[in-house]
Amino acid sequence: MVSSLGRPTFGGLATGLDTSALLEGLLAIERQPLSRIRARRAEIDNQRGLMRQLNTRLVALREAAQKLDNRNSAGTGAATSEEFLRYSGSSTNEDVVTVSAGTGAAPGDIDVIVNALATSSREGSISYTAQAASTALLAGQSLTIDLPNGDPNAVPPVAPTSITVTATAGDLSLENIRDQINTSADNVGAVRADILRVADDDLRLVLTSTGTGTSNQLSVTGDLALDPALSQTATNASINIFGQDVSRDTNVIDDLLAGITLRLEGPSEQDTSGPTPVPIPETVTVAVDTEEVAGALEEFTKAYNDVMSFIESQFSYNEATETSGPLAGDFTLRRVQSQLRAIVSSGYSFEQSPGNPFAPTAGGSVGGSISNIGIELEAGGRLSVNREKLDEALALDPRAVSEFLSGRDRLTADPNDANDFYDEGFAQRITVELDELVRSGDGALAERDRAFADRLRDFDDSIERFETRLAQREESLILRFSELERIVAGLQSQQGFLTGIGQ
């Protein structure tokens, strides 16, 4: 046989005993505590893995809640854009105007008349033959392009565009002029230069402002002759909305109504049935996209139910095996289960917004339950989305539904008082409380994981020490059996000798 030390052993040569079997039997008895240590280590490692599974599920629930809470990632203030509400936009004539909506939009219909689109500016040179185009600017000549598109109120201020091309080292062709304009450090994309080839001997330099509106009106001066027929004046967009004429330098207007962007596609059609043509208003409609909103809530309820099912699977008792889950009775699971149950069964009200119809505060009410916005708490502690009730809530007041989830900032005398920063909303409360559990580094589950790691290291140290002692014990037994074989062999030799003398 070969021992665990790698040393060959030979049993029973002199004594006739099966020393290998004896050795293995003795070592098997001494290994029993080691087996129990390894089994306990496997249990702890399994518990650690299950706790990590819980952490993964809680992170998914927190992320689903963060998509609803309209708070920034740190939870210290409002999000920069709407997270919960999703909007759809439609138009009675998308060839005239389209609409999209986001944060702060108010659902409803808006009548719009598009009087004129914003246009860019254009200037073009006279016609050049192919030969004349090679000397469009003679040595010493130049041209300058100016646009009044500066913004003195910007930080830092933006200077108007001014591009100058000078034939300092000889004549410049139309191609030279085009390339110098397009690559000028003063251009920054405000002007595009092209060569229009009308025919082989009809070449023209065309300059176009890339922006629209009167602030992008080109002014070309210098030694390049221009053709007025190619000139186009930059104009602002003109629309009528709510009976008010409005002018903008772009066809994408996002500063008229909070959260609403109008894209002008063409002038309104005219009603010519009367003596004087009258522009026909188009209606753009902004509505809450209930399908998208319901999808976000259903994702949240699915994540919540996944957590609760996992916890209950650990607590449930299997009568067939007469066992519970490896984490049955774990205090962390009890804490998580208790916290989530408390959050979903609480009433919500806002001191800073007492008129929220889903979180009433009148008459000393404790506030509204999550069922008011269509999240139902079913028997067994699971959540589901009641689409009929959700649609009714969104039709009544979508911003109040969003507020129910996000909470409300509170004005306090002490801006450093983190405990009095806002009235808690449903999703925001889940985000905050789960963050304390799953936060990397100092969250409760991170601390539990470190505790498991410490216990596993202790087990590994114990196993290593035990294996060392066992190896030493094996070596000692091998030496003792070997000594026994030597002594018996010596006695047998003496017996043979004495037997020989007696004969």
C-alpha cells in the first residue's frame, strides 16, 4: 500500500496481520471530526451562496423601484428627467407638425398653425468656366463670411462667426476656397461650402448656413462676385399656438411648453372655401403612455414577488424530508420580509402636497394605500398591477401618481438634516431601505457576506491543522507497525535458530 504521505508500506509479512486495513480503520476513526468540519463548512458556504442570491434579487428590486421613484441615483433630490411617466404624441397632420413629450408635460390637445418654417441662408457665386475656376481669387484678394450667431449671454460668451479666406501665396481656385472655408478653425460647422457643377463650363461656389433663423443670415463681402439668383434669406419659424403668434429660429421648438417638443415639418394647409384663404389648425395630442407605465410597474411587482418567494422558500417546512431551507429563521431574511411587508401595507401622505388625491391628508387620515394607484396587495403577500385602476388613476392625475411613488421635497430650516429632506413616497422608500441592505461595502448584506467569509476562513484553517495532525498520526502509526514487523521478524529468526540447535 501507499500511505497518505506517499510512503510505501507492507503489511503482514512477519506478523500475518493486515496492517494496511488496521491502519486505514484507525485513520477513518480519527477522520470523523474532520468530516464533520467539512460538512459544516459546506453548509456555511451554501448559506453564503443563498444570501448572495437574495442580494441579487434585492438589487433587481431596488433597480425596478429606482425606475419609478423620480429621484437621482444618490436619492438626495429629484431626478433630472421623468423616470416613471412615459408620454405618447400624435398629430392630425404629421406633414405639418409632430409632437413628443417628457418631464413636466401636461397631457391634452393643442391646436397649432404653422405659418412658416425656419430657413437657412444661402449665397452663391457667379458662374465660372473650368479654366476661370482655377483663379477665382487672384493673389492678394480675399472674401469674408459673417454670421450674427453669437451669444454674449452664454458662459463663456460665444462670438459671432467670421471666416476670412485670403489668397496670400498665389491664386486660389474654387476648390481651394471651398476647402479653406470648410476646414477653417473659425467655422466650427456654421457654414458649408460646396461647388455646384451645373455644366462642364458652369461652376459655382455655394455657401449655406447650417443653422436656421435670422441669427444665421450669411453676409459675404470681398472679391468673390455673387449671383443674386442663388441668394436665400434666413427666416425664423412662425407659428400660432393658443391664439398667440410665436417666432423661433428653429423648426424644433422645445421651450414653449414644459416637457413638450414641437417639430415643424411644413406650413399649414389653407382652407380656400371662403373668399380669403384661412390656415387650417392641426391638433397635437400629448397623452400618458399607459402601456409603458404599466410595464414598469409590472417589472417592479415581479421583482418584489421574486424576493418574497425566495424568502418563503427558505422558511417553508418540507414534511417529506422534515426539513426547512438552509436559511430558515435567519434574522436578515426576517428583517427583509418584515421591512417589505411594512412598506407595501403603509399609508402615504405628503405635508407639502396635501391635495394629492391618492395620498389624502384631510381629516387626520393616515394617507393612501398603494391600491389607490393600481398596485394590489394580494392574499399571500404578493403584488399585482390592476390595469383598470391604474388607467383610472393616470387619467385623473398622472403627476399625482408619480408623486405618490417619488415623495415630495420638504423645505426645512436645516438643509443638512438628511432625515427631514422629503416626504417619503412608496418607490422612494423601497429604494432607500433596500440601499441600506445591498449597498456595496457597508450594506447589511455586504457585512453578512464578510462574516460568512470569516467563518469559512476559520473552517479552512481548522481543516488545514487537522489534516496536518492526521498526516503526523498516520506517519506515527506506520512507524509503529513497521517496528512491530521488525521485532516479530527478529523473534521468528531467533526461533528458527534455536530450533536448529535443538535438532
